[in-house]
Amino acid sequence: MKKAKLLSRLRGRWPGTGWAVSLEEAATVRSMKRGHRMPRATPAYSLKFRIIRKALTEEKRVSTKTSAADLVTETDHLVEDLIISELRTRFPSHRFIAEESAASGAKCVLTASPTWIIDPIDGTCNFVHRFPTVAVSIGFAVNQELEFGVIYHCTEERLYTGRCGRGAFCNGQRLRASKETDLSKALVLTEIGPKRDPATLKLFLSNMERLLHAKAHGVRVIGSSTLALCHLAAGAADAYYQFGLHCWDLAAATVIIREAGGIVMDTSGPIRTGEPERTSGGWNVPETLQH
Ligand code: IPD
């Protein structure tokens, strides 16, 4: 369906600005040290979330990308185009890294320029199957440092925000990551990722086995890495791991987790040095896993 036609249909069917009310919180994630601001929440801004929520229950045109389990729909493209065009109008000099643009061949290079890092629908497989766990994730970096992140849970209307040095919140409530460091008392989150080759599957299953042998309380797979990371920031789980995440899966969530007192690391150690990272749950998970 043509973008203009789809948009006018959606606008017609979604009068009112109810979503904009909960999105007002986004306006509090603003005024960066260097003068960069989160765009204010407006009905136009909330349109993206309404588009996703509505499309969730409708028939979709689904294509595959890197594998038969790596899905994309016309709504992923539509939402990404809308976010980028709106931000580009407001911030013409800024750069963008976005999932579907990258899949279409756009270069994915983080420079010192102000850069928006966007996943228009995280949990596309959930979205395709009408499983109501999908999010929009937008991170913002300057000088290659993440400054703020916003993740919106489209069906539960939860807005997660994190701003460097200013804390992390969900619908106004401060987020605090778990302090649990004992894997045998931990609830662990992971995601399967889109690869289905025998070596990847073997590794995934053997890591599951290792966690269960280590007597973790439980292991959960919810189908959206960004929302799993938000649960981690909220202290609703103690650790998360995944091999093969992309920057758009991680950018916004990294700020939110750090601001909630959690740590984010790759398999060789913390992603960023500098300020000592505060301790949180999950520190001993990497030692348990193979990669
Ligand atoms: C995917 C989801 C999934 C994770 C994949 C991601 P997408 O993002 O977050 O849970 O396992 O690695 O790529 O494709 O739904 O935006």
C-alpha cells in the first residue's frame, strides 16, 4: 500500500490525541548539555505508535531479510521513514542509523556528528504474529557517546526514557536495575536472534543448558530485545545476554540501563570505559556462557 494512502487511512481512523498524553513525558528528556533536545511529544509524533498498534491486528505483507526468521513488514518501513523525515525536518544536520535503511544498503557508520539510532519496530516477528510485545526504539549519540534513549512499548503504552546523568524512567517512575549477582538467584532474559544455522542453534541451546545447570531461577525469551532490556532496567529481571545484537537494538536501551544503575558489556568486557560502572545483576553471566 502506498505510504500516503496508508497514512490518510490511519489518520482518519485514529482521531484524538490520547497517546500524546502519555508521550508528554518524552518532552522531559530534553535539553542536553550541548543543546540537543528530544523532540517534544505531539500528536504527529505519537502517530507512529498508533500506526503500529493498529497494524498489529491486521493482515501484513511480510518479507524476509538475512534469514527465513528475519522478518520485515511495510509498517517497519513506513514508521522508519516517518521518524526520519520528522527528525530531519527539525534537525537537518543530524545523521541517522536505522534498521531498515541499513537492510536496504545504507552505510551504518557512527561518526562524531549527532546521530539518531532507530529501530522502527523491535519485535517484528511478534508484530507479524500479533504477539503484543513490540516497541519503537530511538537512541541519540554525539561524539560517539550515547546521550539519551527512548523506547515505547506500543501495546502497553509504556514509555521508557534514559538521559545521560539524569536517570531512567518508565511513565514517570524511576527505574532501578537489580543488584542480584548470584546466578542461582537470577531471572535471566535472552533472545534467539534470526540465525538458524546448526552452529548458532547448538550454541544457543548449550548456553540455555549452562544457565539451567547453574540453577538460574528462570530463562525468558519475549521476542523483543529492547523491551527485554527495559525489563532489565526496571529490575524485573537480573541479567540479559544475546550474541549478534545490532546497534539499533542496543542504543536507547544502553542509556536506560546505565541510568538505572545497570551495566552493559560485550563478551570482552564493558563497551565503554571511563566512569566506573556501577555494579548490578548479571556480572557473572558472561562467565557462564560460551560464545
Ligand atoms: C530483533 C528482536 C529479537 C532479537 C533480534 C533483533 P527486530 O529485532 O529484538 O528479539 O533476537 O536479534 O534483531 O528485527 O524485531 O527489530
